[in-house]
Amino acid sequence: MAGEARHTPLVERAERHQLRIPLRFRPEGTEEWFPGETINMSETGVLFCSEEMIEIEARLEITFQTTGIPMLQSSTRRAFIVRRTLANWPDTRLMFGARFRS
């Protein structure tokens, strides 16, 4: 309607917790794990950095174990990449936002 302001509904975001811990990830259906490190995490996703390039919408398995075969029930989460950014100088690195899937 003319003159009516459009309002975008607010999406409540899960509380993020600053957390720096190592993780490993791999694209679904592959065998090789790649290293990364969390920057922050919530119940719905994780922001992490890695030297590897990951495409937006890529589906991943992420484990918070640094070695060994992941214990799938407890340490591995399925996720997909929703954002990719380059951190600012002097700490230039790739950062990825991943949303956990059920």
C-alpha cells in the first residue's frame, strides 16, 4: 500500500560464545579432514577460520576432536556454509559461517 513502511521481521539470533578451539572438517562424502579453529559458536552454528577455501552452501561434517576417528554420535556435526569473509589486517585469514543441520 502506498505510504506504508515495510517492516522486515526480526530474526532472533542464538547467543554467540567466543570460543577458540581447534576443529576439523571435511566436505560430505569425502575422506580427508582439514584443520580449522573456531572463533565463536552458538547452538545453531559456528564461525571458524581455515586455510582451505570452502564454497558457500557446501555441506560439511565438522568435528571438535583434533585426532583419531570422530565419535559420530558425540563430536561430529553436519553443517552448511552460509557465509565466507576475509578477516582484516593484520590477521588476514578466511573465515566461514556454518549453520548446523539436524
